Amino acid sequence: MPDAVGAVTKGPGRQPEGAHGTSASAAPSSVARADKETRKALLRSRFVGCLVGGAAGDALGAPVEFLRYPEILARFGATGITGYALAYGRMGAITDDTQMTLFTAEGLIRDGMRRALGNRGTVEGLVAAAYDRWFSTQTGRPPRFGRDGGVLEWPPAGDGRSQDGWLMSHDDLHHRRGPGATCLAALEAMTVLGEPATNDSKGCGGVMRIAPVGLVHGWVGYEPRKTMALGKALAALTHGHPTGAIAAGALAVLIAEIVRGRDVKEALACVHECLARERHGANTEDALQRAEKWAQQCPDDPVAAIPHIGEGWIAEEALAVGVYCALTARDFSDGVIRAVNHGGDSDSTGSITGNILGALWGAETIPASLLEPLELRDVITELAEDLVAFAKWYDGDPGDASHQPDHALRARMEQKYPGY
């Protein structure tokens, strides 16, 4: 099994960067401190890279999400869209893909806090409650679930944001950004936190939000089958078709294995092993095999390859397009540009590709042209850093047997992420 944090490579052909620059003459304690600091920096780079990278891909694809490829060329020229364009009244606007990814991360942190405080509930329930808060940002309806998971009879006092945590307090999240009809309908119908949706949808709305599961599980070191199970369960909160859940579990495993130090091909091998154990894994397996075949046969012509993989409206195709672009990308920008220039669900395929490449190569490889105008970049970065801190605080540093809980950190986290 690879180390919990492997070297971050900044692009094809570049030398990996890792804990290999320490002087051989340094004292053992100095080496240990240097290694620990290097691991910490690599973790932050992967987590921030994954969430900010996903947001960048999402924002790049937002202006062309509903355009056919010839329409993209007519509007942006022969190279298609290569930088942010106006969407939702601004440059660098994120969509529901990034919004729901942030609430997934928040739900995971609040579940850890719940367990630490001894409160009732499940991880599915806490993430479902986070999705209910996202639903509130899209509809204006107050969140429905109280501290015990029960449905509230009346809206909480005031605007309710003090009890609803730090993430929901950001007004810029309270904008409707093309939310999926399946997600909205499933959350509207939800009466018990954590229960799977009863629809038969395998739209990509489950897979495009699941990267935080892979980040946390990769850092803590959970077995791939456990990561697959949680990814499936969280996607199934809104998407009832088995493939809609399994594709999400597959992306969670892919991200987790990348965080543990594998490259994309090695991580995919682990994904294939997990899919072989899934009763309904054939659709996702077939889609990934198409992506890998076209990455090998047609690595330099995504315009020709992607139509054979899919448009990304359904879960397994969105995942497969992201995998193809990650396998063939020359750098971060190249990868997300490939991912959005097609006639399908461009923001979701851009988001998934950005999640993968950001986790693989780190935050430093995302160019300033995609960072500076990005909506809510500071919030996304802070949440990613809190997710790193949560993973270490909750389960301890896998590489440090003497790790002790950080009580000051716990107090800060409890203020931002109440355990309900």
C-alpha cells in the first residue's frame, strides 16, 4: 500500500516533488520534522488542488454547458472556450456542481464532529442535512432538520444561519446555479435524513459532488471498498439508479488512491478491482474502459475521442470523460479545456477533471488566470484546509503514532461545523 501522502507531480515528464530534499547530514529529529512538514504541505496542496481545481473546471464549463460543439466554436473560435466567459452575470461563476461538493465536505466534517460529541446520527444523515442546507440556498426555504434529525415544524429563529454553520453563512452561495432537477426533487421529498432516494436516475449529479469522500478516505487510509461504499451511499441520497451511485463510488476511490500516492493509471486499476465486486458495476466499468482505450488510441484529439465516450449527462459517462481528460492532459489548463469543449454536460465534466488533476498535481499547478477570477475561491480554499485539519484531527496522523487530538482545533471546528 502506498504512503498516505505520495509525491505530487506537477505535470507529465516533471520530476515528482516529495520528502527527498532533506540533507543527509541532518539530525534524525530534524529529518522527522522536515518530513512531517513536507507531508503537511503535500496534503494541503492535494486537498486545495482538488476542490479549487474542480471549481475552476466547473466555472470554465458553465458558459457552454448547454451548447452543442459547433455552437461553442461559433461563439469562441476555432480553439473553443479556453478561459472564463460570462455566466450567471459574472466571470468565473461556479455552478451547483461546486456548491454541492462544498456541502458534501461540510457534511463529512460535521459528521466527525457529531461522533466526537456523542450525538446521534450517521454520516449519510449528516451529509443529507448538508444537502438540505444547500437546497435552502437554492430555494429560500429554511433548512428543515433540527439537532436530532427531526423535521422542524417552524423555521428557526432569525434567519437560522447561526445554527446552520459557517458555510451557509456566505451570501454568495445563496444563488441558484442550474441545480439538477433530480437533486431538487429528491431533497424536496426527503423526510428521513440518510434514506436513499426512490427515483431511478443515474444523472451525473451524484458523481460530480463526491470528491471530498476520496480526499478524506485517502488521507485516513480506509480500504477502497469502504470508500466505494460511502461514495455510493452519498450519491444514492439523490440518485436511485445503481449506476448513479456506483460511478460516484468509483470517483471517490480514484481520488483516494491518488491522495495515497498513485498516478491515475494505478488508481484506475484499484477502481477496476472495486467494480468487479459490484453487482451492477458493468455500466461504469464499460465507460471507464472506453475512456482508457481512447486515451491510448487518441490522446491528442479530444474532439474526436470524447463523443465515443459520452456527453457526460449520465454518471458513468461524466466520470469517463473526466478520466480520459486526466489521462491525456499535458497540464491542468489543457485537461480542463479538453473536458469542457464538447456538446454535453461541460461544467460537470470540467469539474470532475479538475478534481482529479488538482488532487494529482496539486494547487500550485492551477494557473492564475483560472484562480484569480474564480468565485468563492477563498471560501473553497478555507473549506479544503478545514477538511485536511478534520481528517488529521479526527483519526490522527497515520504516520505519527504519538498524535494527540488538538483541542484548540476541535473548539474552532465546532464553532464552524456544529455536530448535527
